[in-house]
Amino acid sequence: MTGQRTDAHGGRVTLHTVASEAGVSVSTVSRVLNDRADVSADTKERVEAVMDVVGYQRRPARRRARADGYRATMERAELPVPAGFAPHGEFNDASGRRETARLLDRLAAAGEEPPTAIFAASDLQALGAFEELRARGRRIPEDISIVGFDDLPVARWTHPPLTTVRQPLFDMAAMAANTLLRIIDGEPVANLRLELATQLVVRGSTAPPA
């Protein structure tokens, strides 16, 4: 079993570790990881060199992009992410329920209050969080808000309906097909990674903290 990499102080190597060592922001590290074009070559080279030195372990692209986007957004809002508050799991309801239970149990054991909101990396994870919170008698959104990601059809039929981040799936599929056809025809493709805007769909699973 492979152990987790740690930084010079014995802590887990995170985006914050890489950003600090490279002298850049967490959002810049996120853009490098996601191969964004709005990062200079020098900055990209420096960040990637630091990742190699500190042993930062890259996660699968989709999972990494969502986790990094979350951390970068929290940083811009000047809201720290406490250790253990961003667990990694699979994009399914069982994982969402399991990680929600672990988080609530850990906070209860430490005598701390539960979070006012949970942002899940997928709608299915959010459904698992729904199940665990209801099993503990927690009300959504009165006691805790939940946000998902993907805007699957089921998101509209949860009770209450799930606030989520909608992806432009039709446009993504169309652009992927167009890119593939260009490659088949031998046309040069300057950038194989394209980013499309997402949309926050506010429904009934979120409310201001009481």
C-alpha cells in the first residue's frame, strides 16, 4: 500500500504546498494542472518542476478539475478549507454517503459543529449525502445545504430539488465530435482541451446559513 506524500513539515502535499513553493496562487496551479492557455510558459514550467520536487500526485483529470476548481474558488473568497474537509471519493451515491458520514462523525468526535453546506463533486455523490443527512435527522436546506455537479435529470426530482452545476453536455459532445472529425481528416488541432462555461442552477437544496 503506497503512503501519501508529505511536505517538509510532515503535512500532506496539496495545491497550497505547490503554490507556496512556486510563489504563485492556488488558482494558477489549478490552471497549470488543467492545461489552461492563460498561463505563461515560464510559470507552467516552474509549477510543474515544483510538483515533481514535492511529489504532488495528480488525480484523474475530471476529478482533479472539480476539486481544484473548488479550492481555487474558496481561495478567491478567502475561505480556508480545513484539513479533511475535501475528501476524495468515487462519483456515486455510496461514496457520497460514506464520506458524509465520516466527516460528520469526525466533527462530532472533536466536539465541533457540522458544516453549513456540502459541495459534492457529482449529483450522485450529493444524493448519497442526502441519504446520510436524512438518516441523522438533518433537514435540507434548513440545517445544511447541498450542491451537486452535472445537473442529471434526477437532480430535479429530489426532495428538495438539488442545486447543482450544469455542464453544457450537448455543446461538449458536438465540439468533441467536430475535433475528432478534424483529426481524422488530417487537419491540425491547436488545442485538444477546450473549456466551456458551466451554470449554477439554484433549486431548493440550498439556503443561507441559519
